[in-house]
Amino acid sequence: MSDISLLLLIVLATIGLFIWNRLPLVVVAMGSALSLYLTGILSLDHIFVGFGDPVVVFVAALFIVTAGLEATGVTAWMGQQFERLVAGSSRRLLVIGMLAVAALCPLINSSGAIGTLMPVVMLIAVRLREQPSQFLLPMAFSSGAGSHLALTGAPKNVLIANSALDYTGHAIGFFEFAWAGVPLLAGTIVIVLLLRSRLVPARIAPRLPRDLRRHAETLVQQYRLTSDTFVLGPVRGSALAGTRVEELPLEGGLRLISVIGPAGTPRRREALRASDRLVVRGSSEKAHDFASRQGLKVVALSGAEAAGGLIDRSTGVVEAVIPLRSSLIGQPIFPGMVITPGDLVVMAIQRHGENLIGEVTLHAGDHLLIQGPWTALRQYEAREGVLIVDRSDSVRRQLVPLGVGANAMLLIVAAMVIAIASGALAPSVAAVLAAGAILLLNLLSVEDAFRAINWTTVVLIAAMFPLSAALVETGAAQLIAHHVVEVVGAASPRLLLAMIFILAVVMGIVVSNTATTMILLPVAVMAANAFGVSPLPAIMALSVATSASFLTPVSTTSNTMVMGPAGYRFSDYWPLGLPLTVWYFVVAVWLVPLIWPF
């Protein structure tokens, strides 16, 4: 059996196993790659070449950049802006999400756009009580139109522009692709709005982000922080001015929770200043007695004030549970106690739903409310002997827009976008440099960076490269292309565009749009010359066709990136992808020749 015959069997088997959906996608993809080596179609060097491909490196680095945006609160800020525009409407979220992805594609390409906006849209979807799967697939599909809005929308656009100049002498302008891209985007949005409810499955995401908007208020209510918590101050005019925190003459069971500075930021170590206020817990009688002796005003803490004091840019709160066999059982603790690591304070202790006052020994099942700097909270969460209910990173990413490090993160992303958009750096280099800067500035830990990478996506993309290479090296792709062109013969040039489109879409199921473009460009040009017409419409029709990659999750990186987070199956793509492909067909065959005549 020839190499081409063996290869076609492997391609059919791979597609069949993808559709069957009983085996993990990475197992099928790696099995396909290894079968090419075992059958002698490709050498060992070709089998794993995908893991070093710039596209794979770019995608992995983008996951780290996305995590950095989340960790510094930029994603939370973007989410707030999105929410204002969405105004509680899932339809608006859908349209705005698709438009935003398309707009970002020329700047950071489709993978970057999806990686940046996916966590924002998932969070808003949860708040709207919708499954993210209802939004992520349309967003991934809108990146196809977005890649056709400018020269930098996709790597294959550069190939198209170079070929147009070489074969026709026509220099394609930076935004000339948009003559077809804008109709593609408009049609995509209309089709999605009309057919989404019937064709986009409501899959349950394997890991949904929790909606933590009212997290602080919930903790205030649970721990009843307003019933025995008081604000005393300001210190101005009191004998306490200049007193160190650890020297405060508290008595009668009063416990200092924190010192609030003029900016509302908790402080615990410095000497008291004139504008400082003390947050204490204890009985109302003792609080008023202490305040009168020290010349302080007493203000009972409202729920909103208590919630606002728990979380800000520099300070957060976590709820910890003492599990069975914890080494902390039997240790003494009391509300207001400063604990390590860092400058952490025990805000409250509960046992069986009741607040504990004064010094107690820890029991299994006790709940602790711990407040302090975000970095110290992360260290506390890593210690043995406690279970964390909601991790501080999750809380911070939702509730602290533009937190510490946000400005640096925005500069890093801006530099990456400019480097990619201007062509100063290859996308993979720019993304890796951005990821490295995030780690060097400690905006994200190395461990969190590795956890942020969706390894299923990375391995799946890398494992598909050998199949694309085999189609080219064995001559299978060229053979199929030439046979299709022979079928067209001397018929209408529009029929040639139709056949090029169909061939590109079929090849795009398993071959990247860049590889498909490289294979079919000479075929399209030769066929147009045979018809005696300008090759320009054939070249631009091919550009549209290679953007119509909607039928499988492995057709584009964008399709693959949303698969895991949304919980899609392999067969979920083609129902909506098919009508979108038809619309792209109409644009390629009928609109393109009107814009770029034969």
C-alpha cells in the first residue's frame, strides 16, 4: 500500500475517533502522530516537531498572559466594563463578545483575543445564570471574520498579500481584507443570533467560576461582624496618638482587629497617627467605656462598612476550616490575634455557627476568618493543617479591579500587542517575553503559571502538526487539489472559486489554515490563469475559505481553546459551523469577484 493510501486511512481513522468522542482528544491526536511514524510515513524528528512550533509556544504563553491579567485584576476590570455594556442581557453579551474578539484579532490574533476575553465572558455568563458554552463557540467562530479585518489578522493573510503582489502586481492594503471581513462578521453575528438557541449546545462546563460579588457581605453576615464590632476614632486629640499598636491599653475582653488609615487601608504595625481609627471587637459597654476614657468617638459598624473594610487592593480575607488531624488542633487563638506568615489578623472564630470571644483552643471543624495582605494570605493558604473555602486568588480576581501590579500588567500586554501588530517581533517571541516579564515582576508565581496552561489544548495542537506535514510531504494534498481543479475544467470562473472554497474547507478539518493556504495558492493561481482571468479574486476567495474553519474543534486554535473550558464535544461544532460555512461560501463566490473583479 502506498504512503498516500496509508495516510488517507490514518486521516479517516483520526476523524472517526474524534467524532466517536469516547477517547481523550489528546490520546487520539498523539496516536495519529505515532501511527505516521510506525507506518514509516514520517521520521521520528517530524513526529514531535509540533511541540517546538512557534504556534504551540505562542498559545502556551498566552495562557500565562491571560492568568496574569486575572491575577492583577485587569480581567475583573474588563468584566465590570463588559457588565455595564451587557446590562444583564445575554444577547448583548453574545454580540459584544463577538465584536470584541473580532476587534482584537488584528492586534493579538484570534488565539490572543480568545485567551484574553474567555475568562471575562465565562464569569459574566455565570452571573447571568447561563452556561459559558452558549457564548464561547460563537466567540471562537467570530474570530474567523476578525482575522479577515486587517493584514495582521492571521499569518496566512501575509501569504495572501505576498502572492497577490507576486502574481498580479496588486499591493493589498492593511485594511483591504476588511472589504470581505466586515460582511463576514455581520453575517456571522446575524446567523448566530438566529440559530444559537437551536444549534449551540448548553454543555455544563467542567469548572465554572464562582460568582463572588457578594462574598464580603456574606462573610459579614455569617460571622456577625456588625453585632460586636466598633470603629473608634479618630485618634486626633487622644492620648493614644503615637502609641504603638501592640501597646494599646485594651481591656475587658476588647480585641483590636485593625487600624484603618486615612485612605481606608488597614495598618497593624506602625504607631497610631492622628487620622487613624481603631476597629475593635467586644461588648458595646466595654467599647464605649474605653472610648470615653481615651477621648474617641464610637461608631457601630454597618454591614456595608464591614464588607468594604474586608477587601481592597492591598488587603483581602480568607475563610479557613480546621480539619481532622490538623496540627493546629489544641493551639491557642483569639479574635484580633496576629498570626504568621506575614501580617495576618484573626478577624473571627466560629464553632458550630457561634462566634467565640476571648482566647480558646482550636478544635476540628472550627472556622477562622483571616484578614491581611494578599501575598501573606497566599502563603497562609499553602500551609498544612487548614482547608480554605474560597482561595484568595479567586476572590481577588473578581473583586479587586486593577489591583497591585495592574499597571505593570497593562504595560506588558500593550508592549506585546504593539510588538505583534507592528511586526517588530514574531507573535511567539512577543508572547514568551510577556510571560517572562510577568514572572520576573512576580505578578504570577511559576507554579500558578504552569497551572494556568491548558495542557490539553497545547498537546492537541502540537500533535496535529505531523498530520499536516504528512499531507504535504506525501503529495496527498497536492494530488487531491489537482484532481478537483480538473473536475472544474473550462466552466465558469465562479465554479472554480466554489471548488477552491470546498477543497479549502475540507482540508481545513485537519490542516491549519496557513498550511492550506500554502498548498492551494499555486493551484488557485494556475487555475485562474488557465481560465484567462485575474488570479486576484481566486486568491482572495481562498483567503475567505481558509477563514471558514468551523466544522471541528481542531480546525483552528481558537476552536480548540474554548473546547475544554466550555465542555464541548467534538460533534458540537459542525451544527452551527455549517450555516456559517455557507455564508462564507456566498461571500467567497459572489461578493469577492465584485470587490476584486476577474
